[in-house]
Amino acid sequence: MIKFFRKHTILLTTLAGIITAIVLFLTLIPAEELGHSRIWEYDKPGHMLMFGTWTFFFGLLRYIKKHPTLPNFSFEFIVASMFGLSIEILQYILPIHRTADLFDFTADVIGIIIAVALLKLISRNSYKEEAIAN
């Protein structure tokens, strides 16, 4: 996967941009636009999935572009957490009939932690493969 995205960084950049737009759209669309559906039953897993996916692609993009030896992805954790917190604050202050929710932010952080763990695993394996190849 790392080799593929190193050759196709424009694809990875595009995916990261699309995911950012989707997260912003789904979290900042006025509540009445969402309607009343069963989607609310999956709100917290949805937050975990959205922010985990966003963090994964953001972290992968930074890893591939910067290519540090073995990053700890703390920057990605901080940026993704601030992104999630910013959205909750915007939901509170914007007139979009959305409610800021500490549990939504908690679900965001859980997704972010899972993504960071996956990024660490992938970067370690990539580092080992490159060390063996050299």
C-alpha cells in the first residue's frame, strides 16, 4: 500500500481532500436537512469511522510526503483531535440546529486512536521492508 501511494501521491491527496469535505458536510449540514432516520442509531460509530478514516489518510499522506524513519504520529493525533473539537464548537455556535456533544468528540478521539495505531503498524512494517531491501 505504501509503495502504491508513493507512486500516486495525487490520488492520496485527492482522497484526503474528499474525506475532509465529506466530514465537514456531514457534521455541519443543518439538522433539518438530515431528517429523522435510523442513521442516528449509528451516530457514535459514524463519528469513529469518519474521524478514524480522516486521520488515517491525513497521517498516511504526511508519512509518504515527509517519510520520517519511524514517526509516532502525535502530530496527526493532535491535529485530528483539534479538527473534531473545532467541529463540535462550530455545531454549538453556528445556527444550524446542531448540538455540540462531548460523546461525539469522545467517539472522534477513539477513531483517531485506532487510526494512529494502524498508521504506526503500517509505518513499522514499511520501515522493516525498506531496511531488508537495502
